[in-house]
Amino acid sequence: MSAEEASQPSPGEQCRALVLTGYGGYDKVKLQVKPLGQPKLQPDEVLVRVKACGLNFAELMGRQGLYDALPPPPVILGMEGAGIIEAVGEEVKERKVGERVIVMRRNGMWQQFVVVDIKHVYPMPKSMSFEEGAALPISYLTAYLMLFRMTNITPGKSVLVHMAAGGVGTAATQLCQTVPDVTVFGTASSSKHDIITQNGVTHAIDYRTRDYVEEIRKISPKGVDIVLDPLGGADTQKGFSLLKPFGSLVIFGAANCVTGQKKSLMALVKVWYNQLSFNALKLMQTNKAVCGFHLSYLDDENISACMTSLLQLYAEGKFKPIIDSRFHFEEVTDAMRRMHERQNIGKVILLPEPKTQNDTTTSK
């Protein structure tokens, strides 16, 4: 359905949603279908029919009770999506019914209809698909803010991107290409090297069979200028050791905590035990910087300004989100498993609309 064909939800229309019912394995995320009713909008809110949603590693951690920004179950998961405006509040002037938009929320995006404050709604460029719109916010905001706000990347710098085939990894690699002469070291399994190299990685490293620290030192004996660390634990220590003087380490995740379907106390203890420990004197003596980044704790003003910049870069053809696979809500277990097992290259997308018998293009 095009934006011009958008219409108000019909009486008795159902709303499909993915609900986290408790902490644990894949089975804790359940598809629920309820009557939509007549959503009551506040003056500054809009109702959006969601056409595509993004899956992030944060949802895997949230399912295990490891994501502190997520309210306790039962709760609808999801932080990003794209769709069509179905209704607007009386004070909303900048958006109108029928517009294609990108939407962000701290949670609650994995549903067919969502009510959201206009501050978290962004117009989609005409050339952007709903899937690309859903793939953009979390991954590209994270990458952009780390590279251009926290580390202030400049021409000639070198960057280590862990999980270079993931959502943030592919976004960071593409955004590095907007700065001249940036060298990107990217870690990924060997089967993904051709694609991440095409995406802009200068030196691809198989972290499963090689020591990435040794491999980087062979190419760049002095190390790198920027390390983007979504892993935590011992890898944070390795990242700090790789920094050149005046280099920056940005910690933005703890993927090493997630080893199985359910929370592993052994993995948590291991990450905690191996976590980087330092004091101000050590930082002074090494001339290095350590930063922490968490998108959920940023204010709307910073996020809005960054989204404006990203949408402009997209319109200029400077980057294009990589869509790995598509899964209908009924297939959310397969989607989470694909990400958990590190099979994806780019973004995993969830589709709210029911899967039809003739639909053979949704999953990879």
C-alpha cells in the first residue's frame, strides 16, 4: 500500500504484537493478536501502521533480562520501525496522514500499530524502502554518534570494528567511507569476508581462527586510533591495548554476556572478571581515552539532530543499509536465532503483517 492509499484502521481491525512474557529462551517472545479499538491520541502524537521493524542485539539481551533500559515483562519489544501515518493529534502540523515515516521508541515497536510522540517520527526519503527505514535508526545512530561525536574521526585515522557484518558493524564501516583515507579493520567469520570487504572493510580478520590483536599489529605495529567495542570482558582490555596515543576506545555493548538462549551466570562472571579496570593516573600515563555509549540514555535533541544528518547522507547516496533477511512476526524465533548464532550480514527485519501461503521471500 502506498502512502497515498493509507486509510484509517477499519472497525474491528486486529493488532499483532510480539510480547516478552518473561525472561529466558526464544519461547518467551510470543505473538499476541488483539482488537485495535480506537486509539486515543494526545495532541502531539501520531498513529503509525508499522510495515517493518528492526531486530537488534539489545532485544536478545532484553529477553535474558540483561538490558536495563527495558521495562520488566510483560512488555512489547522493539525500538525502531517504519510505516505509514494513519492518524495525527490535533497539534501535529509537520506530518500528515499517509506519510511514510521512520519511528523510534525505547520499546514497543514490534506491533502492527503504534502510537508515538511526534518528536520520534522522521520523514522517509522517497527512495527509501520500509525495510531500509527500519534498519536505519539504532545501528546508524549508534555508529554515527560514536564516530563523529565521541571520537571525532578525521581523515587518515584507523578504526577497529568488531562484528563488522552486523547491523552496527556494517553501518560503522559505511560511515567511515564518508571520511577520506580511513582504514577499517573488521572482525567477522571468514565466510563473511567478501561482503564486508565490499562494504568498505580494509582488512578483514577471522576472529574465530586468528588472534585479531596479532593480525592488526602485523599490519599496523602502532595499533589503531579508534576501537568500537560491543563485546566487553577480555576484548575491552585487548581494545585498550591496541590504541595508539590519543586513541579512543568506545564501549557500547556486552555481547560476550550472551552465550546461549538463556542467561548464563558463568558468562556474566567471566565478562565481569575480565573487564577493563583502570584509574585516572593510568589514563594520563597512556594518553588514551575510554568512552561509554548507550543510545537509550541520550536526550531527544541529540538524537533528532543526528537523524537529520543521517537522512541527508542517505539522500546524497553516501550509505545504504544492508538487509540480511526478513521474517514475519510468526517467525521471530528464527529471526532471533539467526542473529544469536551470528549468521546475519547486515540487518534482520521483522514484518508485522501475517505471512501468506504464497510468501516465499521473507527469510534468507
